[in-house]
Amino acid sequence: MTANKHVFKAEVNKILDLMIHSLYSHKEIFLRELISNASDAIDKARYEALTDQSLAEGSEEYKIQLVADKEAGTLTVRDNGIGMTRDEAALALGTIAHSGTKEFMKLLESREVKDNPELIGQFGVGFYSAFMVADKVAVITRKAGTAADHAVLWESDADGTYTLEDAEKTTKGTDVVLTLKEDAKEFLEEWELRKIVKQYSDFIEYPVVMEVTRSKPDPEDKEKTVSETKEETLNSRKAIWLKDKAEITSEEYNEFYKHVSHDFTDPARVIHYRAEGTTEFSALLYLPSKRPFDIFYQDYKIGPTLYVRRVQIMDHCEAMLPTYLRFVKGVVESSDLPLNVSREILQDNRTVTVIKKSLTKKVLDALNEMKRDDAEAYGQFYAEFGRILKEGIHHDYERRETIADLLLFESTKIEPGKKITLAEYVERMQPEQKEIYYITGSDRASAESSPYLEVFKEKGIEVLIMTDDFDDIIISGLGVYKEKEFQSAIKGDLDLGDEKKEEKKKEYGDLLELMKEELKDLVSEVRISGRLKDSAVCLVAGEHDLDPKMAKMFQAMGQEMPKGQRVLEVNPDHELIARMKQLFAADRNSSQLKDYVGLLYDQALLLEGDKPRDPVAFGRVLSKLMADGVKAG
């Protein structure tokens, strides 16, 4: 029979190179990954057999077998799960079907990965870890429900190619046969396999078995011994989420987290509880310590694994948690849901609604406890997931105040790198201060140097610094915190107690009217500023307009934005504005005065990080005015 030869996709070759050369110090994890894949295959077979009994192919017990053949130098991981067709094997074993693959490969190329084996599982590439210990890997698989001669043999020795050929297999499921490297023969030893299974896969629901040979007294001659071979189960099998918390060690919790999350780091927090009453369920949830770099991709899988009466129904049940808690990993088991529950049924199921409400509360409570009891740990967690948690303000109106209590921000009154809560900000507000002030910016340095903060600095008023691109939308959605409204430093008309503001409006009224006329197509208003101290002018968005940073982001995405004109604010105490007032008094039609007005508008654009309307014209007029100044001097 001729085998068809195929070339791996380029990214698979890079993965193989990573497995073989960069992660070799963690080589024992190959067995964890293969056992985990086998468990998933059995889960799928059990679930699909609920509606198609032929897939069960009799009443054979589901199990995962380890077969160590020292003579041949091979280790086989065998399951009687769902198996694969020829096309499924080519897709699953020859490509990486993930939208973020290119970004993943860039990451592998741009950073040291030897101490970061968590990269293996995040993209579903655990199978390839077999090549850390094997010179050659063969996969013999048959889809449940198909004939014995519909099996397929996949083989590769990691040379950049693999072969596929038809095969025969009497049982459903998959055999992964590893021809071990000379320096990996310890993985044929019973003690080594026992140790790895106990460490990484003790909680797997299905028995992980192997044939063990022992010597025992010969019943006919007690001075002699005979060998007896029997199958032994290497794992305890009890679902960890159904155990009592007192029975579980932190190491066991951590290993199960790594199993469900494909993350090699320990979790930040464990949430394990059983709900009793009209709706009963068990939940084991984890708050990760590191953010998966694909968490912002559209196809990122959300929600815990769902079990119904010990049968895994879904890998990721998105109906169980809101999207702003998509970083949460874990398992939920319910006996109140039907075994044939579908994603459509879950959307309107009362039991699911109750479970989701309970899980959401538990997660938010756990975050609040972490913030209260271990500020440093919470700060590290927030640095990874705060941006995602903020989405809850926009999406979960009912819990927005609870979520607001969990948010952290930098501010003008604390050193860089430190953050405060909204509650801490309110406690520190000045006696007469009515609003929570904030400024948005691309980073702290640019926000702190902004002219919009000049009067706040003079008056000693603390301003929150927000650097995430959608912060303005989030804060606008929150609106009020502890009866204090939010006020952007770069939007609206600020009133920070300038008693002479009304006098200045009258004094400069005519000049402001002239400036408004000159800029009539560019601004909606020219007014006296309540926020400037050192700068001459600034541009201000309307109270309910989009933050300029947000507007630019939407425009860059190709979205049409409403053309709301902004306000030009003028600092009457600035020397330039005083000079313009003198020019206006002498000759309101002065061409120099009009040049000043245009330059001021372009200067305001520069101050907010934009560019002048016409850089060439801006430079020409600026040079002319400088030359006039030199002559006058």
C-alpha cells in the first residue's frame, strides 16, 4: 500500500523545532498532553453516543492504555474514544487551525521560550510535544461507527513531512505510538510512567492503565516464583471538583488547573464550592495569574467545561459566565440539566441563569477578597486582566458598581507604577470637590505633561490617569461613583472656582467673537478656559462627545464618526493673548491678528498630539511672525 506524503504547514515545522530544541528540560509533559488528548476523545465519544448508540460499539469500558515495549523501544498511548477520519487526521495533525497562529509564531521568534512551556498548550499543539522524546511518531486511528478497514495511519519523524495511508483497526479510537529517542528510554519504565501519571493526570476521569508484571510465589513450589501480568489503574480517577476541599492539596488544584487551561503557571486563585438548594451544582473555577496572549482574539474560547451527571457536554460553556470574566477557567457539573442540552437550550434555561448568576458573584467576591487581603497579588492580577474586567462596566449594568470597586487607576498624586481604587480617590477628594476628575492618554508621561492638567496642578487636585484606549467609554458608562460624577479634564467646561472668570469673559468678549468668526468652520465656540495656567490655548471636546483618542481609533478602523466641532479655550492670563488683545484694540482687522488666530488653533492641535492643518503654511506664517518680532526688537 502506497503512503501519501504531505508537507507540514510552515508553522507546524516551527512548533516542532520549538518542541525538540527549546523545551527539552520539560520533556515529561508529553505524556500529560497525550493523556489529556485521549481523555478529550473519550469525552466526545460518550457525548455523541448519547444520541447515536452505534458509536459506542458495544459496552467496552472507556479507558486509556499505556503500552511500554522495551524490546521495540516504543511507548503507545491508546484510547477507545471518538477516533478520526482521514480528513480529520490530516487537519488535526498537519495544521494548526487558529486565527492567531501568525502572532503566536512571532512570539516564539521574538522571545526566549525555554522557561515558558505554557506556550505549548495555549494553541492546542500539545500533540507535537511527543517529538521531544520520539524520533518517530505514528498515529493509528479509526472513527467510531466506521468499519475496521476505514482506519488511517499517520506517520512522521519530524523531518518536515508526514505520510497518510489507509489501515485496518479492529477497535475504535486512537493509538499514538512513539519510537523513543535513546536518551528518553526512561519513559518505558513502570516507575517513571506511574510518577508522571500521578503528578499530572491523577484526576482524569477515565482509568489510565498499563499491564504490570509481578513475581509471586509458585503455588506448586513455594521456593520458586512465577510471573503474573495484570492490568493496573495508575490514577485515582475521582473528579477533583466532586471531592471535599479538605481532601485536595494545593498541588492537586494546580495540576488540574494546568489540565483544563493548558497553562503551565500556577493560578492566582482557586474558587471551589458546591451550591445546594433548588439548583444544585459543583464548581471548580480558577483565576489565572498570566493572561493568554490570544484572549482578545475573536475565536477565543469562553466559559468553563460543563458536565452533566459526570458526562462532559461542552468544552467551553459560554452561557455560564459573562464575557468580561472570560479569563476564568474551570469546571461546572450539574445534575439538573438534561444530557442532550444544546447551546441553544442553554441560552434560555432557568438553571443556567441561576448558575451563571452564582458563578459571577463568586468570581467578583473572590476578586474583592484578593484586593482587600493581598493588594500586591491583586495588582499583579489586575495588570494582566484589568482591561478585560473593565468591560463589565459596559456590559453588566446590574453589577457595574461592584465591578467599579475592583478597578485600579494611576493618578497625578501617586508615583508611577502604583495604582489606587475609586474608593481611595473619593476618600482623598478636597472638601469642596464635587466631581471625580480623570484624563485619558496613550501613556502616563504624555497625560501628565498635558496642558489640560495645568490648573489641577496649581490647585492640588488629584486627577486619575487612564491609558486604555476605551477608558472614556467605560467611565462614561459608569457615570457616577458613590454619588460623585466623573468629569474629563479634556472635555466640557470646567469650573474650578475661578472667581474672575465672568469678568474675563466680558473683558475679552469681542476678541473671542473675532476668533470664533475666523475659525467658524473649525470650532463651535471660543471661550475663556478654566483649565489652563501656562499654555495659551487648548481644544476641548463637548461634554458628551467621544474622547479624541477614541474618535481617532474608530476612524483608523474605517468607521464614520460624527463631525462634532470642538471648543477652543483661551487662557486670558497668557502673554500672547494679552498681546492679541492690544492688537485687537488697535486694529481689529489686523492681518497679523488673524495670523495669530490661525497659529493658535494649529498650536492647540499640536498640544493634543495632532499635526497642523497645513504644516507648510504653518511654518511659513510662524517664520514671518518670528521675523516681525526680530525687527521689532
